[in-house]
Amino acid sequence: MKKINYINKALVLLAVISVMFACERGLSDDVEFASFPTTGDIFTDAPVGLTDEFFVSFDPAGGANTQGFGTDDNVAFEGSSSIRIDVPAPNDPNGGFIGGIFLDRGTGRDLSGYDALTFWARASTTASIGLFGFGTDFVENKYSVGKSDTQLSTDWRKYTIPIPDASKLIQERGMFIFSAGTNSTNGFGFTFWIDELRFENLGTIAQSRPQIFGGQDISQQAFTDTTLPVTGLAQIFNLEDGSNTTIEPAAAYFDFESSNLDVAIVNEQGEISIIGEGTAVITAQLNGVLAEGSLEVTSIGSFQFAPVPTEDPASVVSLFSDAYTDIPVSRYNSFFEPFQTTLGGVVPVADQSIISYTDLNFVGIVFNDVIFPAEAVPPINATNLTTMHIDVNVQEAVQSGDRLLLELTNYGASETVGSYLINGSELVQDTWVSFDIPLSSFAGLTDMSRIGLLLFNSSDSSNNPTISNVFLDNIYFY
Amino acid sequence: MNNIRIRKKQTMKTLLIGLIMLVSLSSCNTDEAQTVATFDNLVLEDNFNNDGTIDTTIWNFDIGDGTAQGIPGWGNNELQYYTDRSDNATVENGFLLITAKQEEFNGAQYTSARLQTKNKFQQQYGRFEARIRLPYGQGMWPAFWLLGDDSDGSIWPQIGEIDIMENVGDEPIQIFGTVHGPGYSGAESVSKSYTLEGSRVDTEFHVYGIEWGPNYINYYIDDVLYNQITPEDIDEATNGQGEWVFNDRPFYIILNLAVGGNLPGPPNAETEFPQTMLVDYVRVYQQ
């Protein structure tokens, strides 16, 4: 949409230039760029300038209930009618939550003269609505704004959602978005009403305090040719009643800056591309106000991937590899409570992914139907397989006594466990080491028909963790 | 500002209802016959145009937490320690900046500044006005006000107090003007608030002023006259017990930014520091 607008402007400009060349006249005062309607009203007693569908629901396939939306001629804050939304219980056969957007019926509105979306609302019981906002059009969602967890009362009250930077909204179709469930009502459905929904120029939206990375100054390592998102986008405003309100603006409202364009660049979607070795600090402004929070990213060069596996895919059962199609796995980090300290899991690197564990003591890759019934997946029948492959890259100095014990658990009539010990002397810091381990070397693994857990344990005989930080890749049986 | 009190917004409302009732009885009343401003002789002007320099031929600093003056917490349980450091008061870009900071200082958790013109500029009657942008946030308590000269040994509230503009930082669209005197001081003071439409006190400059003459004080913000207080109003508010003390003596000017205290309550976790009150000018006119 923005492109079209630019084209419009370009055409006007071309026309102006051609007039100038043809007649050698100055710019006429009458020349105006194409502009869009500035209507602020969205719903008063009826929808104002919205599409015929009026309400465009979230995808019912994702659980959205399309039945609970309508208007109510018996309830209104002003006039004769209001929007009525019946929030379903989670087990409602028509869908367990309700939400969607209102779209402008034209090509968009110019909202640059407003500073807030406002509406009046009440609910059948005190309840919190998960999301209110605007700027979502189900196409680009470029200038989306959301406000989380707005508590409604049983009487009519006015709610205000500030516009982060109205100068961006010269052609916006996403007039309103909401999403509501029953988290705040213990699963009991309820009704809420919205009236007098409009964009307004209040003149009292003030003290903008934008944030990136949740307002924190953080440092992170990264590899060249990878991307990182700018996370934790927020903006705090002070409203006319003196209260602060926090909204979540889309990245496109921010102007991002990298202190070192040879190391990192940021696009308007808030995606940081690491393009060279060195350190860069990522900061941002929103409408001229410096955002709290920053990221100091240090690239130590390109990521060295593990050797590409060469086994025939037809003979491979893969748990984790970009070279093969992985079987369903319920967890790449078991988060076993309460003794596991291991953090991390699958992390994307460039166009691939690896497993990165930090604070390792022990951790499991879980692929069975026993430990976490809610996440059950079939275990592996390895009776016709002979070998397990794994690539290991230790992310710290390897010391004497370091070890990594691999344990496979078979969930047969009884659980049987087989183990194989990798000694620290076999591992090298910051270097991929490949292991092809005969399953017969997993001492104690008598039954291999239902293997469903691969556990990594770095603890020594005194139960002290040795290796803490490790990358893993290409874990498969063949 | 200098004694314990609670704001009473209702006083003037009650009074106005009384005035409205009077309208039906009498064709001439104080509400209709507000005295028109005729103060056009400029006698004091500080435009704060000398960066880094506060003009000490006009301004004194009040220092400390009020203990030395015999009123710890400046009589209102305020939390700040006033200093004359440039951290708390300076002139920049043509504005006087009074800045409240959150810092440990001589036993206080906050510092700020209070400037006054005692014995340097004092005047009875006239038009007193200042163009100010206020700070914001729970616990902020900025004020532009006048106190009567006490060199004859009189003490507050006999000397009188005219609060031209006060605000609490959690009400960014509202200011209030107040008078204190014998029989109507502190919690019993006579006050009226004004609520801005489509504007705030912390994002824009507004002109706050009074026109003060014999037997009247007119309060205005920008070009809006929002209140007039006369001896009749004081009589009405105090059942005849209050004494009009604003025909008695010259008054001096005070500009300050208090933190916490009985009226605004203390700052909370959402209060942003530092907070600055910007004064574009202070002007006083005579007839």
C-alpha cells in the first residue's frame, strides 16, 4: 500500500515537473499530493466506512469463535446501538476465544491528525481483555499497535490507546483489533460492549517514552551472516488522568540505528543483520524520542557449521539435523524439574539451526509417549538401526576431567537405559567433533524397540557439572 | 504553600451556587461586575535571558528542608532538600529551570529549588504573571505564589498568601489558585481549580497570573479569567470569620518545585526523575 502511495506521489511530482518544463512556470499553490479520507469515526450507532464484513475474525482454524460478534440495540453508551462481543468459554465448540479486526472499506484513511484511538466499553463482569489496538490489516500489519490486558468494568468507561507517531498513518486500513478469552474469568464466558469507537485528537497524550529490548541495555554475541530481532518494543504514555499506559508499537514506528554499519544493519521491520566482524550498538528513536534500551552485538565472525552428513536419507532416523527430515520431538530441552539447570535449546543460525545448551548439568531430548503425556510422540524403533551420529562443539576451554555422558532410554515393558561416555580428551573447544557410536556400545541398552529419550549429562562422579556450554548438531540414527 | 493543608475544591463551587442564587435577587453582583484589568505599567520583568546566571538582584534561594526556618518539610511534610546548585536551578536557552532530582542529599532523598524575591521585589496590588511549563508525575508539586511581607513581625496566616498557580503532577490537565488568611488557612483555604481542554500543563507553556487590587484578586490562565475572590467571598466561605488581609502590605514572589508532601503524596515507582519546571518569564505590572 505504501508503494502505491509513493507511486501516486511520484506521478503527481512528474506531472508537476512536466508542467514546469513545458511552460516554465513556478509550482502552483493548487498542487496537492493525493490524500486519503480523514474520517475518525469507526463505530457510533453503526459502522462508519468499514467493509461489508465489518468484523474480520481471526482464523477459526486457530480456535477463533466467529459466532460471538454482533451489535446490540438494547445497550448503548450513546445513541441506540453498541458492538456486542460474547467471549466464549475455552471449550466452546464454536471456538474458545474471540477476536479480529475492523477494516476501512476504502483504500485507507489518513489518521495523521489524531493522537489516539478511543472507545467506551463495559462488561457483564469485571474482566481483562487480552488485546485492543489498531493498525492490523491482515496484510502487512506494518503499523500495528497493541495494548495488552485492559481491565473492563461493569460500568461504561472510556479507554484510550495512544498513536505512537501519527505522521506514519497516512493510509491505514486497520481500524481496530481485539482479542478476548476467559483467562481473567476462570474460564467463564462473559459479554462486553464497545461504543463510540473512533480516532480522536485529544491533545493530552504526552510524555512518550519508547523502549526497545524492554528498556534494558543488553550485550550479545552473534555470528556474521545471521539475523537477530529487535525485541521488547514498547512505548509508555502519560494520559490526561495522570496515569501511564503502555502500548506495543510495531517496529515500523521506530527509527533504528547501528553504530557500526560494517558489523550490523537494521531494517524497518526491526531485523538486525550481522554482516561483519566487530561490535555495533543498536539504538532506536520513535518520533524523535530516544528509546530506552540498546543491544551491543559483537560478531566473532562466520559460524562454522558441522560437516554436512552424507548418510542416505532413506536409512536415517533423524532427531535433529538440517540435512534430514526430523521425526516429531516433544522437547529439545527437557527442563526436568527440579534438578536440571540446563538452559537453551534449538537456536537459528543463518538459514540453519543448531542446539545450544548453556548452564549444562543434564538435559534430555524427549521423543516418547511416557514422560510428558500431553506432548506424546512415538518413540523410535531402532531394532534395524546400528549407529547413532552426533556432532559436538564445546563452547569453553576443555579441562581435564570434562565428560559428556550420553544415555538412551528405551520405554519397553520396563525402562532400560544404555550409556556411552565421551571423554573431554575427545573434544576440542570451538570445534565440531563428529561421533558415530555403535548402538551396541550403549552399555545396558538391551531393548531398542522404543527408544524415547536421549540424555546428556556432564556431571562428574561427585555430581559436579563439567562442561557447561555446548553446541550440538546432526543427531540421528542409521 | 507554607503550612499544612488539604486542598478544598468545593469551597468556590458552593460560593458560586450562592452567587448564582444572588443573580436572581439582584441585577448587580460581584460575578458580573468583575473588575477589568488596568495594570499595564511593567515594573518587574525577568525573561531569564542570561544563560547560566540567575539574577540575584531579584531572586533569593531558600536552602534546606525547612528545619532552619522552624518548619521541617516546609510545613507540609515535603521530601526535598532545596539547594542553590545549578543542578537544581539554572538558566538555559532563555528559561529558568527548576529541577527536582532523586538523590541522597543531607538526609533527604530528593533535591530541588525554591526562589523568592523577599526584600528584593515586593509590591502591593498589580498584575503578577509567569509563563511556565510544569513537570509531571506522582509527587510533583510546583507552585508560583506570593507571601505577604512579615517585617512588621506578623506571622502566617496574618501576612496572607496568594497561590497564583499550584499543580500536583498526577493531574496534568488541572491547576488551582488559592488564598490563605486568618480564618481560612491550610485545609480551610479558599481555592478553585481549572481544568484545561485538549491541553496539558507539562507539554505546553501556559501563562498563570492574577490581577490584584483593593478588595479583589482575579485568577487567570492564558486568556481565561476563571475566578475572582473578594472580601464577600471570604465572608461567605468562613461565615464572616475570615479577615481580608490583601489590602494590608506588599507581597513577594516565590517559585518552587516541591517533591511529595501532604497534598500530592510521595512519588511512586512510575515517577520519572529528574523533573523540571521551566519558567519563560516572570512579569509584574502596576497601574
